[in-house]
Amino acid sequence: MATQAKRRRVTKPVGGGDDDDLGLDPVAGFLSWCRRVGLELSPKVAVSRQGTVAGYGMVARETVQPGELLFTVPRAALLSQHTCSISELLERERGALQSQSGWVPLLLALLHELQAPASPWSPYFALWPELGHLKHPMFWPEEERRRLLQGTGVPEAVEKDLANIRSEYYSIVLPFMEAHPHLFSPRVRSLELYHQLVALVMAYSFQEPLEEEDDEKEPNPPLMVPAADILNHLPDHNANLEYSPNYLRMVATKPIPKGHEIFNTYGQMANWQLIHMYGFVEPYPDNTDDTADIQMVTVREAALQGTKAEAERLLLLERWDYLCKLEMVGEEGAFVIGWEKVLTEEELTTTLKVEGPK
């Protein structure tokens, strides 16, 4: 990773934990918790701040070969709407908790577990980044965000995020917490904390892929995967998370020499996506998935500026509407240019033919 230390110790963890964990450093407490919940780490790996590109990460103690198991997470150790201590309530109220993001049940689970006096996940929370120091652009001053990220599409995406978060919080989340005051203390009924947890879920949660035959179903809800979310990101990653009915398994995909860091990947993401969702970028030329995105409406506006008569302008707008109906363009779409080719070549070629000068 580049600019951000991905994980910092939570200086004042909310919630308790077993007495055995008191006084331990966060890694020791986390490893003790792993043993209790059946989360098994290979003796060839170590959770560490040493030898990582940023913050906490996972490092090979010994050389690891492709296909070797790095760690196994039992599904009971996952933190989700289905495993938290208020899972039955969340299931009963599922209809009232529906939202555009689909994240509300998990976020409520996190809000409850963070302040629960003896949450089973407290040692896991101790390895979370400090919530008040997240680096996502949604926490930047608006002027700075617009000045530094102008032309990337990120400021506009953040404005939509903030509006959706505020609406979701006041229309769904806060009323739910107020209806169950014994489960949510006043200190977690906070829009600021909700913002922070949305950013955390955006950056650290996982979404189990659907089976091929289930492609038409709604996506699976996000979940928190202890140990897996410690791994830092690299496009040229050397580990991959596999899902099975009872366990999640992190498996090496390449040889990992002793002392080298173990990397997962967040997917094929351009730098603007990384800064938006995770608060960091990869320095040039490390991100082989980076792109240059040209907003489709920018091409339309450039074409309109080249018109000389009202009839030409109206004809061009009619052509744009035609392209919209063909789903070649859209008000929020972009033409995407990769390192070696235009990734939206058909859309760009068709648009230039239809909208270009005649």
C-alpha cells in the first residue's frame, strides 16, 4: 500500500473482552482470541507491523509454496448480521432495515458489538484502524477534496455517499437504535460514528461471491473476516480467499519467500477507486489496473461546443438520447482507458461515430 498506514491500534477500544487479554499488546490479544474461536494460522505466517508496507499485515516466517494454506477462518468467527449477538432481532426486522446500500444490518451489528461490555470480537476490534483517523476522502475538508481530486469523479461520488449515509442514518438506523435503547448506548447513536463505520465496511469487509447458478439473485451482504482483513492490497497479489460451507481459507497463489509480505487484492481497481473506497493510491507505475476515465457527458459537452447553429445542437442531443437508449452512454458513465487499450472501446467508437463531426 502507499500513503496510508492501513491499520492503527484503537487507542481506547470500545467494549470489553476476556480478562486474559488485558495487558496484552493487540496482536497477542488477537492471536489468543484466534485460538479460542478456532481461527487457525499456519506456523509459516505472522501478524506483524514489521516488514509490511503499511500498518499491520501478514508476513511469511518461512518460504511458502503456491497452494499452501495460510489460515482458516471458521464461519462462526465471522462478524456479520447472521453471527452477531442481535442476529435474531436483525432477522425479524429485516424488512424495516432494507436500504440502498444493503449494509444497514451489518452496520447495526458493528454498532452493537462495539459497545457491548463483553463482545466476543473485542480482541479483533483492537486491530482495527483508529476510527477517528481514517483517510477516506469523505473525511477530507470539501475544498481540499475538490481541489485535489478534481476531474477524477471522486468528489461527486463522495457527495452522493455522504447524502446517502445521512439519509440512511436518520431514516433507518437511528430510529432502530432508539427503539432498542438497551442494545445501543447513547455513545454509539452518532452520525459521525456511523460515517466512520461505513468507511470501515467499505474498506475492510468482504462479500461472498454468488454461485454461478445464483447470478440473478441479490448480492450477498458484506461481512467482516478476521485475519483476512489484515492483509494489505497489491494488484500482483500472492494470496486468495476461498469460500466453503464451514470455513473461509486464505491460500497462497505464488511462492512467498521468507520475510516477504502476504498480499490479498481488493480487485482490479484504478487509483481513483482505491482513494475513494480505501483512502490510498498505488504510486506510478505499480498499479497495473489504473485507468484514465473520461466522463461521457464531457464528450457530449465538447461536441455541443462545436455546434454553430441551434439545429445542429438539437440534432446532437437527439443522437445522445439515441445512444442512451442503446445503453452505450449514460449521464454517470465514463469511457475507460487502460494502460494498453480502451476498455470501453465499443462505447467510445460508437459515440464518436454518432456524435462526431459530419
